[in-house]
Amino acid sequence: MANTYYTKARTELISILRKKGITDEQVISAINSVPRHEFVQSSLVHRAYEDVALPIGQAQTISQPYTVAIMSQSLRAKPGFKILEIGTGSGYQAAVLKALGCQVFSIERHLDLMNKARTTLERLGYGIACRCADGTLGWNQYAPFDGIIVTAGGPTVPPSLTRQLKVGARLVIPIGDDKVQNLHVITRLSEEEFQ
């Protein structure tokens, strides 16, 4: 019974995402394949496929599915890409990137959220490298990356992240204050040039 409910709810969510302009079929397929209900708090599982952000603890949220979809689409990730995610949160965005065929490295600043996300990702079979650290510093050990996605907004683009991009790679990041943020896509054109 639950599986039928989730399948129907996920189908409705995909329809909403298409209406909102998500056109990348790989992103649609990845979101359709990831069980979002496994990444939300048990008390909110009935709302897992609504197109809304939901609380996950530590004053953090699991991102709205549309946000995950538009950021994933903007990243233009391809199978085999090495992607750095800043802000593991529940692990949902990382799972979507893994479902796109990417090798995912994810950083979370809250240890308990990282541990919970790692447990969920491992239980579901998503092989993702997670660590607790300051995401603004990136993960130099595995750089350069084919793409970087930042799920938590900030006032500026951390220079350490742009330096960890391969030439031709993209950084997708929300920039702004606590009230308003705009999604920015930065491409590394050369060693010293970004657009």
C-alpha cells in the first residue's frame, strides 16, 4: 500500500517539476528514482513528495524538489563526473547526483546531520563520500571537480570553491542574504577566468 502511495505521489511531483520548466530527462529520471520519503523525518513522511522544503533538524531543511531539480539541471552533470556537494543536509541532493551517475563527495558542517545522512545513504546503497567540515574550504584532497553544487546560500562565492573546479566545470550556488537568494552558475573558462 505504501509503495503504491509513494509511486503515485512521485509521479505527481514529476508532473509539477515538468510544468515548472525542468526539461533535463536525466534529472527527471534521477529524481523519480530517489525515494525522498527515506530522507525526511518520520513525522513528515506523508509530505515527502510535496514540492516544499521540510525541516530535518539543526534549523536545516531538505530542499524543495524543484530547487534540487533546477540546481542539478544547471550543473549539467554527466555520468562519471566527480561532483563536490557543499551542505549534505539529509543526503537527498547527493542521492540525486549519484542517481545521475556521478561520483559524489559531500561536506556537512553539522556532525549529527552528516552521520544521519551517511547512515541513510549507506542503507539505500548510495556510495557517497561524506565528511564534517567547513564547506567554504571545499575538499582539496579530491580536487579538481567536474562540478560543485552548494545547497546552502551565502553572501559571496568562496574563492576556494572556484579554484577547485576543472576548466570548463560549473559551480552552482545560491547567493544572497537570509531573505532573498538568487541561483548563480559560474563556469571556469581557464585557470584565471570565470564567467
